[in-house]
Amino acid sequence: MTSPSNVEPSGVPAAAPPTGAQTGAPADYPPSIAAGRGMFGVHGTGDTSGFGGLRRRRAVELDSPRPFGGYFDEVVDGLEEAYPGFDDAIERVVVDRGELTLHVVPERIAEVAQIMRDDPALRFELLSSVSGVDYLGSDGRRLHAVYHLTSMTFRRRIRLEAAVTAEDPHLPSVTKVYPTADWQERETYDMFGIVFDGHPNLTRILMPDDWEGFPQRKDYPLGGVPVEYKGAEIPPPDQRRSYQ
């Protein structure tokens, strides 16, 4: 009885490259395609993060046509009926991947949130999160604040989104409507530099108070930041060795 080719005479499995791997130093990488180049498959550099060669087209979000489906039509109709400034405040309505997103004029975000919470036909009592997104390279309003609302009464979820420029990143705070937004807006400010006017204490929450820059902006340097207490420096990703 012969042993498999990948087993040593001693019975210990022999080292073998994984199926489909490409040979080459410093490590084997799976084949990459143009659409995914640079993210978790980049090779030829020491960039272990994948961001250095990332090339991906961003889809253009257009108004979704009615009917939206499910309870989305009821939510939009309810807001339009309860809020006289609907046409001036809502830039577009997008249904994508099973989610309803209302893109709101920045100056009106607190007004819309108030209606979403208080109107009997809507009753979105819970703001579960406020987060930021940086669409670097898109239009001038690259910084987006995203609000996830939940109706405990009707068991519904929607998203509000407001976009501002990096030069004037100001949005009204929604803390008077949703007290949970207090630390959530602080984190979004800390990471993205979006300023929430009217917040009771808009200070950093993750980074030191004297930290310069906003770490989750896409143009924030990936490395070269001095490490406190150690006297060392983190090199940029493209200068690090690849992990084996």
C-alpha cells in the first residue's frame, strides 16, 4: 500500500503550497482580478492593509422609484404628511440592499429627526447609532453622517444621511432629540472631524485631546505616526514587510 504523495515516510504530512496558490516570495498570494485589486490580495509591495492599491468604482446613488416596497412607502408618506418642509429637506430617497435611506439637507437633520421620533405614524423612538463615512474623491460633500433609527412601536428601521464638506463640516446636533447621540456624535467628530453644532460637550472620546487630524478620514496618513513612550515610529504600510 503506497502512501499519499504529500505524506513523508514517517507518516508526518509534508509541507505543500495550498491549492491554487502562486509561487513567489515573500509569500504565496491568491490570483487577483482587476475589480478587486488592492484589497486583501495586493502583492508586490509590503502593503499588508490592502489600501495602497485599492481601486474600486463607487456606484452613483439615484432616487429610487415608487413603490419602494414593504413599509418604506408608509414611512416616506408619513414623513411627507407630517413635515411641511419635506420637499426642501429631503434630497433623495434611496432603497438599496433592503434598506431605506433618506438623504437630508444638512441644516434640516435635527428637524427631520424630531418628526421621525414624535409623529404617531412614525414613532422612531431609538437612535441606535451615529457614524461617519468619507467618500474621498466623490463630490465636494465627501463627509457623510449616517443615523440609524429604530421604531420600537412598529418594529421598523431606516437610515438618515447628511453630507457636508471637509472645509465646512458642520451639522446640527440631534442630542436634544436623541440623548444617545451624545457619545455617538463625539466619536464621529473624533474620527471624521464632523462638527455637531449644539452638542453639550463635543470633545474627543477615543483619541487624546491634543491629537491632530481625524484618523478615519481617507486622506489621513496610514503610518509614520510616532508611538508614545517608545520613541519608535510606525512605518507606512507600503514600507512594512508582508505577514507570512
